[in-house]
Amino acid sequence: MLTRPNELGYPRLGLAVSRKVAKSAVARNRLKRIGRESFRRHQRDLGGLDCVLLGRSGASEQDNAVLFASLERHWRRFAQLCAPC
């Protein structure tokens, strides 16, 4: 995940999941769907951040609970970093 502060005061999300990460469109769409849902749940804590979720190899083999837990840790860390913003 990459983040940068923005001047808008609200968070934005970008998704980058390539065919190298997940061969089938179904798997890529699943990863993006999980990323969007996790972002939706945590966006009120993020303030003005631009976030880009990058798909990594092996992510498509993980189950949904593992992916949500990983994203939860990322959102919590970025919310703490952005708190003084």
C-alpha cells in the first residue's frame, strides 16, 4: 500500500492488481472488492490521504479473513500516522 497526503480533506482509493498477481479476472476482482470494502469501513479514520492498494503475488491464494486482517493493520497504521495531519 502506498499513501500520500492530499489537500482535499477526504481519503481516496486507487487499486492496482495485475495479471501477474492473479491470473483470472475473477481473482483480480475479488481482491479489488475486498480492498474497496475494507477502505469503505475505515475511510472516516484516514482524513486526507490518497491510498493505492498494490496487489502482491500470493494474495489471490489467501482467504478473505486473512486479507481483511492485513488491510486492517495497514489502515490502523496509516490512521495513526495521519492523526497529527
